[in-house]
Amino acid sequence: MSTGLNNPRPDTYGDDQACKLPDRRTEPISSAEVGLVIGFPLSLSGVRTPSVGTATLAAVAVDFPDYRGEKRELVRLRESAASFDSWLAIESNGRLSATWQIHEEWITMSKPAADYKVQGFDTEAYQELSTEIVDRVLEVMELRDLDELFVYFPDSITNQDQQLDNAFESILPQIGLPDRENGVFNYSRLRNMKGSGTISKRNGNVLWAIWAHEFLHALGLQLHGPEPSALIDASSNYSFAVSAWSKWLLGWLDDDQIACIPTDALPAEVDLVPIETDPAVDGIRAAIVPLTETSAIFIESHRATGHSANNGFGNGLGIGDLGTYGIVVEYLDSDKTAPYDPFTNDESAGTRFLYPAELQAGARDNYGTMAREEWPIQPLTFLGETVETPQVNIDFTASTGFDSITITAKT
């Protein structure tokens, strides 16, 4: 595989409207403020945080009388904000930037941590704590049209202190906005808030990436990547890069960077520029074959560079060692939220990864530090492999600085 780009073929497939799958989920879409989307248009989410332009963000550190924070920890706020800004500039192609307010002193709550009885992910449990946090922040910081407030909790409070059996039932996990006045909150001051508890520090998790994931929700995305998938797009950890699907939905990719290929135009040969490549480089970032009004086959290319490199998040190893490359194939369904089981062959199950036979059979080991049956965090299809679906085959035929694929229709 060469590392240089050698004039990838441009998008010549015309109208992309058939690939802009509409969000048609019938189950309730829940959010404190709005319904978040997995399909087009983004405006259905109703969010007021811009995906293009400038977002206003803030970070504060909150501790407790019995679990105090240390001065050295406050450095993480600015370091994380800088890493977040670098990620956002690359992923948004410079189309969205952030301005920050950072309070560089600990804000101590009025009661011991255990008195707030906050564990797990139940929103009702954190109402008292989140209400007090907002009230205290308003004493030290002007909040007006703030798109998101990130709350950092000290290293001194741990799951072990709480005698928890399940790491996911952690103390102070992902605190959100409080409800005010029977559920009505003053969003003119603060639109979103997330707190990073012990779950965000398990196994060396990266704080700025937690913020990035939550910020994508603030931009209106439910996030549609199959689970397990990228932490940024879903909940695992093979890449911190935003998928081409999410970028397109956010307006971070243009139509001429998406090859929308109807089945009657097959066979087709497509050159995919890796999603980690400098966004200023011309070329197609994803190929999509629409199957129905709400379903499609989606293909993008990856490299173990940039935000897909070995970042050490949790148990993951990025997409692999330096030089690792391949394509990711998914079945997209904008009528259903993604299922958990990544190996399902059930056509009704919703968005999922599609694997070549070698990966499905476990004939090659590419699952980072976790056993295949536990969490297949490495969904790459390698050069020379074929992904077969009931409708089409995707052959990974060549790789230079970009990846070439051939898509053929099943007869």
C-alpha cells in the first residue's frame, strides 16, 4: 500500500438524493430537548447548536467535601479542550469551530458525594446534583446561549469507593441537564450538559473523546454506527474519526464526496479516499448503494493514522498498528436504531457491520485485545477480500493512497 494519493476517480454518479435516507423510525426518539436523528434531514432534530459556524462550550471541575480534586487535575480541562478543538477542525473540515469558557478552580458541592445517590444512567437520580451544579456555575460564569457545559469530576472518587459490581453502573456517569419547572429548562442559557464520572476514566479513557461523542448528540445526531463501532459515532473504540455518513448529515462533507450508486448502474468501480485523509484532498469519501427508501449499503475507507491510530482508548488499539488499512462495509437502515449484535444476519435488525467470510469465520485475528466473541472492535475488510450481501458484492481490489472497490449486483 502506498501512502500517497494518486488521482482518485471523482464522483460521476449524479444525483445523491436517493442516498439521503430519511429518518423514519417509529419508536419514540427521546432527548431532554429534542428528538435526535439518524437520517436526513438534520433539521428534524430541532437542535439550536450549529453544525457549521461556531459553537460555544464551557468546562468546569466539580468536587465534593469528601472527595476533593487536586490542582494538577485542572490542567486536563485546557488540555482536553485543545485536543477537542484539533479533532473538530479536522473532522468538520474547518466548517465548525468552538469558543470556550474554562473555570480553573474547583467548584465544591454542598453535600458528600454519596448523599446525591447518583449511580447508573437513570436521569431521575441526578436531578438534585445537576441542579446544584448549574446553580453554582451561574455564580462564577456567564451562561448565555451556551451549547454545552462539560463537567469534570475528581480522580479521588472511584467505583471502588462505591462497592459496585458492574463498571457500567458507575458513580456520577454522564450527568445531564436538570429538569426545571416541571421539565421546562431555560435553554437560552444552557442547551446541553454532560458530566464525566468514573466511567469516563476506566482503562485510560480519553476525556476529550467523551466530550466529542456527547457533542455530536448536541449537534442533533442520535449516532447511527453499528455497535460496537467507533467511540465517536457509537460506543466502542476502533476509531475517533467521524464516519462519512455522520459527516454528510452534519454538512461536513459535500455531495460530490459521496458516490450514490443505484443498483441499475452496477457494476461500478469506485476509488475511496480514506476518511482520515486531509479533508482538503479531493475525492470520494463513501460509496452508497440505496436498496429501499430507508436502507442502503455503505462503504468507507480507513487508515491507522490521525484519529484512527492506536489511541489506547479503553481496551482498544485504534484500527491497528501503523500501516493498517482497509474498508468498512455497513448495512444502513434509517427506519431503526442500530442493534447491539454486530454479527446478525437478520435483514430486519437495522444498521450493522457487514464482514468478509474470513472475518466472520474468525480465520484471521484482528480484534485488538478483546476476544472475538466478546467484542469485535475491528471491522476492517482487507485487500483481496469480498463482502457478500443478498443484493450486491463488494470486492476490495486495489490500494494505493486510496482504496479501490468494485460493486456488482447479485443476479
